[in-house]
Amino acid sequence: MNFVAFNQDHSHLGVGTPNGYRIYTTDPFTKQSESREGDVSSLEMLFSTSLVALTLSPRVLRIQNTKRHSTICEMTFRTAILAMRMNRKRIVVVLESELYIYDISNLQMLKTEKTSPNPNAICALSASSDNNYLVYPLPTKAAPATFQPPSHAPPKTDHIAPTSGEVLIYDATKMEAVNVIEAHNSPLSCIALNSDGTLLATASEKGTIIRVFSIPDAQKLYQFRRGSIPARIYSMSFNSTSTLLSVSSATDTVHIFRLGAPNSRSNSVSSGPTKPVGPSHPPSSGRTSQETEDEFGTSTADMSSPERKAINPSFGSLIRRTSQTVGKSFAATVGGYLPSAVAEIWEPSRDFAWIKIPRSPTSSSSGPVRNVVALNNNGPQIMVVTSEGNYYVFNVDLEKGGEGTLYKQYSLLEPNELAASNSQDVPE
């Protein structure tokens, strides 16, 4: 497999291969359509319609009708296409340093947006046409050159790679930036929007803390701890009612977090730092270090009390030394005497359920298995597709939580693809 992805409502699954593509329904699991033409490196479906966007060569995008097996149009870009995003109003083509935004009704290009280098195609487009938001890492302007480069030197880029995890919220209907979220201290590794276009989940390269913000007002609603050991986040997905968030990573464990009422103290937090759209500026001295963010799951810059005081360094050291041995009941007791932002340090919200992804017995890889995760809209089930070509469906007890159980398992590989399956990765 070259590529695998769910559609916007998780009802279909698309697979790109060196010999074409296949589209499956997820519940029940059946092959709906296929094409054996071309080397498909990525694809994007539009809900359950017959419209699909395909990348057949690094720079060529094809819009195709799967029912008629006809090509609607082809577009060639200056650099390699890393990803496509679609909803009922827009098509967004993600290049390493640019975004091309099109009107889906007539395929007219509306705008080109410059970005910082984005080799992992970190970008999400709302499935909702009403809350039509596009989110991606905030472009970071390069410092002005202090000397004139020689004439034979390659042109200098306008943007540099991000050093922090700031997210730009872009209104894809009005075609303008509307807000910026300072989500993490370190660069982003994964972002996801809910189906209504009202919630944004973010994860940094550390992968220990997951945060959820409202959009477009950029209020921090929840933050969760995936674990204390850093791990690359591969995929995040909300369910259709935005009450659950699933997160998969390089640890072969998928975590399921519960999103309760916004005022629930167990997992909600005060609003995070936001800023109006404008030129990039250095982070304020009030931010904590990445180490503090990862250990505490919060930042002192997030404390909303107007009369807040700095935490005593010795007190912070005590928390760090004892964080692995403090019981939940003791933490809750002490938390009752602390301001809410400090209590947040003592009471990190963890997953209420999880699943373990089986390792294929035929796998020759000792490294992590890349995967894509989604929540079934028809019931309490988690769907996982791995780079080994396996499609798993797990049942999760929404009342008791705990470890989910494997319900069904299918192979996405054709007989001629089995031999090469161990060396293939699933792009994000």
C-alpha cells in the first residue's frame, strides 16, 4: 500500500497502491470500487460521493468520477503534492511550502497561501460547509538577510520551519485568517477537526499532551495526557457527536479520551493563550519550557487568574520528584486547596479506554507500525488501519472503559501485494 485514509464521515476507506486504488465501505466492510490504472500515492474522497482526488505522479492531481471511471480534470503543480483536503465547498492541495485553495463547484483557483516548510502535510479542512475552516501550522517568517547573497545563489525562502506549535485558523469561505492558537511549545505533529468544524485537537512532536480548542474563538477546552514517554502521534479522530477523541501513536496503543461538558473540572481547562492575526512574534517570557509542558501537561502562561503568582521552584521540583508515586485520591484532596490552574498539574486527565494494535505474525519489521484511526459513527467501535495492510474493528465499553476487544479483522492487501507489504508505510 502507498496510502490509506478514511473519508470525512468514516463511512468509506480509500487505499492507494502502485497499481491503482480501491475504495471500501467500513460498515459493513465491502469493496465498493477500484481502478487498476496508475501508481496512486495519495487520494482524498468527498464523503460517499463518486468524486475522488488522486495523485498519480508527484506533481499531477487528477479529479475522477469513480462510478463513470472518467477524469474530470488534471492539474500539474510546481512541486510535489503532499496531500489533498476536500469538503463540499473547497479543495485544498498541500505542497511543502504552499496551499492551493479551489472552489469545488467549478475547480477555479481562489487563492494561494505561503506556508512554512510542511513536509508532513500537517493540515486539516473542516468537513462542515457552514464552519468552513482550514487549519495549519502558523507560517514563520524568515529573518531578513544581513548581506546580499551572490547572484548564482538559490532564492532565499520567505519562511522557515516552525519552532513552536502555533496553529493558524483560516476561514475558507471568506478566504481570510481569523485567529491563531498557541497550542504547544514544540512544533506540531498532528492536528484534527471534528465533523462540525467547531473543535480542534492538537499534538506536538513530543506527543505526550493532547489539547482540544474551540474554533474559531480559540478557547482551550480540554487537555489530555497520552503518556509520559514521547511518541510520534500518527492520527487523531473525533466521533460524530464530538464526545470522544481517539489518538494513535508509534506505541501500538490507541487512546480514547472522553470529552465531557466544557465546565467539567476533570478534563477541562481555562482558555489558552491566543493572539490576533498579525506578524509572527517571539514567545513571551511567561511561557514555560517544553520540559515543564510535558511533565505537567500545562503551562503557567495558561493560568487565567489576574493575580496569579509564580510557582515556587522548590514546590515544582517536589511535584516532579513525587509525580510517579502520588495517588489519585491524595491528588484530588490536595487539588481542592489549590487554584484550578495549579490543580490541573496534580490531576492530569488520561484516557478512559484504550486498545492494543496486534502485530502481524508475518511482519518482519521490528519498528513501530504506522496506523490511521477513526471512530465508527454507527456504534462504540474503533477502526484502525495499519501499514501492514490490516483493518481492525474494536469494541469499546463506553460505560466501564478499559481495554477494548478485537471484534473483526480484515486484510486490505491483494494476493500480489502481500510480499511487499512489510516494507510499506502508511502516510499521515
